[in-house]
Amino acid sequence: MTRLLHRQTASALPVAVGGEGIELIDKTGKRYIDASGGAAVSCLGHGHPDVRAALHRQLDQIAYAHTGFFTTDAAEALAERLINDAPEGLSHVYLVSGGSEAVEAALKMARQYFVEKGEPQRRHIIARRQSYHGNTLGALAAGGNEWRRRQFQPLLIETHHVDPCFAYRHQGPTESDADYAARAARSLEDKVAELGGENVIAFVAETVVGATAGAVPPVADYFKRIREICDRHGILLILDEVMCGMGRTGTLHAVEQEGIRPDLMTVAKGLGGGYQPIGAVLLGGHIHDAFAQGSGFFQHGHTYMGHPMAAAAALAVQQVIARDNLLANVRAMGTVLHDRLTAQFGNHPNVGDIRGRGLFRAIELVADRGTKAPFDPTLKLNARIKKAAMAEGLMVYPMGGTIDGARGDHVLLAPPFIVTEDQVGTIVDRLARAVEAGLQEIA
Ligand code: PLP
């Protein structure tokens, strides 16, 4: 009997006892290809010798020093590295323990920025439907996933949600990308007009949408229009790259492909690659300066922020990615993965869309390709595929559809950046068998 409260109380999970490269090994000796990097976390795979060595060195030096008393070489070196590689304008790093904490900190930074600047009337946060920003109450309030929010609604701060940018589901059949980008962005413009631009703190969005909708990239120029609207009203743009960032889409930051700069950016999963829990907020110089020239402090903090073991792990992960030129492999294997998925599922009657960037890809499953009608979500097709995939020795990250048909079930793939062409082939073969098994069960 387990004393752990698991995600699902009735689940009997295999016990992970080892990891090697892109595989995890359970207690029975069974191997699983980690084709989802857990939840887009394990960018370097498992058991990497350089990260293990860096962690040992850090443990031998100092494991923990409270940031109210000390800084550490590990935290300083990681911040330096992150800012060297950051989009222009981002000047400082705030280190926390994960994605939700990073989003919470970014929201509070944005609010305090306007208090420091003498605009305390700014109080509204705008985000998008079909988004996910974390499970703590502030981050959950920002997210636009109705299913996750519903039972906690009375506890959530007031936030506002506008249209997502989701071409497969919302772009008209004859609508150009430019027209669709304008229409999707207009939803923010309308909301700002309703609330009064001078009352809005920030717009929060995932650059490439992850868990909720499944590797959904923006159409060209959408974020340029969003940046323009934010600038016109003095609203801060917070990009949440917790899942899509740190190399996952083929560039270190997904926003590099959008030609704009955020005011604040959150990163987490691929930052430490799962070797330690870590997240970060990268903040613009204007925000740092407002604090430095104002109250002189950011009124926030956590006991484990800037943790040296976490920083040392993240620094080692990022050094290996750069040294081994792994982003080139993300781009090359991303193309191979997309091509293999297209060859396997391009004509499949129940696969409506194959999308994503780099090694961040998804297929969306539909009952009818023509109408894009999703499967009844109570059939839990995504969970059936996950179970069948585990039986095949494959980890994938599936999510369910919505009753209103806003999206279908999808399966997200986010393999480690070290994946090879042969391994990509095996992933798609196993996924094909798991999809067929899931579909058979509900036929
Ligand atoms: N933001 C995004 C875009 C995410 O995908 C996630 C997690 O999936 C989070 C925030 C929350 O991160 P964490 O689970 O580390 O708290």
C-alpha cells in the first residue's frame, strides 16, 4: 500500500529505478523511450555524466545558503549565462524552483513595477483561453483551461481571457495567416478597450502553447501585433516559455522566431532538464531599474530561491547543450520527427493535425477529419493511448479534448535533444501501435 498521494489515487505506477540516455528503466527491468521528456523536461535525457559530476562538485562545495544572507557562484554564473543568451532588453534573472513559481513571480513583478512607477490603478491581468500557466492559485487564475480552473474558481483572482491563436481550430478555410493574426490579436485589443488600457498590468501568453492544446505555434506576425498593442497601452508582455523554451523549439527561446521582445519571460522545465527543480524569470532592464530606483527590493521570495544545487545542475545542462551543439540536432531531428509523423498519420482518418516546432510536436485526434469533430471526451482516448504506449515501452504526453469541441484529444511529443534518427523512427512506430490500440478500444 502506498502512502504517497499520487496524481490519481487508484493508479498503480511502475517504479522508476534507472535512466540511460533517452530511456527510463523500471524495477522489472522494462525500458521506456522517454519521447515526451516527462512533460517536456528531460532535454538531455537521463543520467548525463557531466550533470552528475557538476552536482557532485556543488554538493562538495555548498548545498544550500539562504539568499537573505548569501549569494553563490552557481546562482551568479547561471544568471550571467542566461542573460548573455537572452533576447535583447532582458537584464536580470530571478531564480525559483519551477514553472508555477516563475509565473507567480512574474505576475507580482509586473504589478509591483507599476506601483513603483506610480500607476497603482493598473490591476488587470489578461491571458488567453486554452492556455496553461501552472497550478498554484495565481498561475491557475492566469491560465485559461476551464477544466483545471472550474472547482477552484472561487479562490482565483480575477483575470480576463481572450482568444488563443490556434490556426487548426480557429483560422477560416480561406482566411490568410495575416488576416487571422490580425483577428486573433484584435481579441486582445477589444479586451483592453473594455478594461481601459491604463488599468491593465500585463498580457500573459505561451509563445508556443504546450500542455493545454498541444504544441500550437502562433501564426506569423501574431506576436508582432500583440507587442504593438501592449506598447500602445504601456502594458507588459509576459511570455511563458516554461514548456516551449530553453531550446525545445530549435532556438534557445521560442520568441526568437517571432521577432519581438517580451518584458518578462518565464522558463523552467528544460532549464534544469529535470536534474533539479528550477525555474526562472528573465526580466527587462526597465523593470529592474524601477525596483532599484524605487523601493529597492522586490517584495517576494521563497526559501529555496537561487538554490545552488539547482543552479549548478541548470548551468551544467545549458553548458552541455551549447558545447554539443544540441540545438542543431533539435532542428534536424524536429524535421525528421515531423516527416515521420506525416508519413505515418498524414492520411489517417482520425488524425486532424500534425504540428509543432523543433522537438515539440503533437498530433490532434478527431472523430471526423472533415468536420474536425473531436471524440467524446468521456471516452478518454488520450488516456487509453498513454496506457497503450507505456505497454509498448513509450512515454508520450497526451491530453483530453473539450466538450464544446474547442480542441480534440492530442498526443504531445518532446523527446530529449540527443535523440537520433533511428530512435525517432522507433518512437513513431510505437506511437502508431498505441494510437491504433486506443482507437480499437473505443470503436
Ligand atoms: N507554464 C507552462 C507553459 C507550463 O507548461 C507549465 C507546466 O506544464 C507551467 C507553467 C507550470 O510549471 P510547473 O509544473 O513546473 O509548476
